[in-house]
Amino acid sequence: MATNAMNKGWSNPVTISVLLILTAVSAGLYLLQIINTPVLALSLLFSGLIASAIRIADQWERAVVLRMGKYKGLKGPGPFMIIPIMDSVSTYIDQRVRVSAFKAEQTLTKDTVPVNVDAVVYWTVWDVEKAALEVQEYKKAIEHIAQTGLRDTIGKHELSDLLQERDKIADDLQQVLDKNTNPWGITCQTVGIKDIVIPQLLADAMSKEAQAERERRARVILGTAETEIAEKFEQASKKYTDNPVALHLRGMNMLFEGLKEKGSMVIVPSSALDTMNLGAIGGLASLSKIATEN
């Protein structure tokens, strides 16, 4: 029997009320001298048997009834009657979804990294008869199977898989649990990986590795941008090679953009002064600026 299920005994509000009423009636009849002492004793015994035959199961429970030690059936939810002395209610099994936490400490992954993993499993009893007759401590059995299955799952995966594919690992573990618990009338609905703890030194090394990887990507992106810029300048130079007027206008535009800012200084190579006549243009721009200030 599932001894971890709840056993309420015979005491409940209805039982106590019936017992008090029948006892009061028996005592009243005795005081009125309607019944004698032997009959009073039998009446009290009968009252106790009647009261103990009334049982109550909550909405989410099923009562497992045994008759002379043999499985008779399930009762509930709500009030029900049993045959005194012959029948007994062994357990009240809860059919609500329950959660069990379990962990695997210092378990080696496939690449021999020790990890601590915390997980939870949500399970429920869907067949009360099987749960009552097939397994004794089904709650402890689920926790032990879950822990063993978690250790086996960790040993089959590398650390990177554990960190990146938690959902897949949880699904694999759920299938292992369902395979073992379904014959007991129990189903594991969801398995969740709460936390994966790795050694601090390894965590620091992984952090440095990730930082180096980000720096490498940044340098690659910067180099790609420089390459694209160089290609664009090469294309622009081809446009200006056979078109000196366009190059001259571009030089004038660059000089104009530089002189728009107050207090700005434009540095132009001497070769550019010769090829694009920027010296004359710069002098005219300076004279124009001085005249404007005066």
C-alpha cells in the first residue's frame, strides 16, 4: 500500500455528530428507564459502529477500501459508508498535481565537468488503484528515479549542451520518468531545470572566453567596414580619374564644408592645392570671410 498517502482515520465532523446524537439518545432512554444497563452498553457499542462507518473524502481525494485485507474498491469524493469491522479505509490518495524537487550534486558531464543541477517535476496520480497496489512509497520512488535519471542525462551531454538546451534535456528526463511511473498509475507532466551551477574557476574562464570572442567579432566587423570603405573610395577614384571638373567641384565642396564651422582650420595637402587650384580658392574664401567680419 502507498503508506505515504494520507490516512485520516475514522474521525470527521459527521462521525462525531452522529456519535454524540446516538449517545445522547441512548443515555436519555436509560435515564427514562426505558432500557437497562446491558441494553445501554449494546446501544453505545452500536452507536460507535454506526459512527465509524461514515467516512468523508475531499473533492481531490479517493479512498482505498479494503475488505478483510483485500482490495474492495475506491470511494469518494464526499461522504460514503463502509461495513464496520469488515471494511477499512487504507489511504486517501490525493489526485492533484504535486511538485517534487530533486538535485544532482557533483555530477560529471560527458566532457568531465562537475556540475550541480537543481530540477523540479510536476506529477499527478491518474490511476488511484495502480498507485495504491503497485508501489509503496511512490513519492519517494519518483524523487529517486528523477534524481537517477537526471544524473544519467547529465552524463550523456556536454556542458555546452546543458547550458544551451535545457528544454530538450528536461523533455528527455520527462520521458524517462513517464516510462518508469506510468505502470504505477502516475504521470509526470512537466520537468523543469531550475539551476545549473558550475565551478567558479570554470565560470571565470568561460567569461574570459566570451569576452575574447566578443572582441574578436568587433575587430572582424571593424575590418569588414574598413574593407567596404576602401572599395567605395576605389570606385570614387575611378569616377574622378577622367573627370577633373568633378574632382575640382568635390574639393570646393569639402573646403566649403570645413569653413562653415567658426574657428575651424582646414589642412589641405600641397598636391591638392596644385591639382585643384585650391590655393586660389582658399585665398578667395579667406578674403571673403575677413570682409564679412569687418
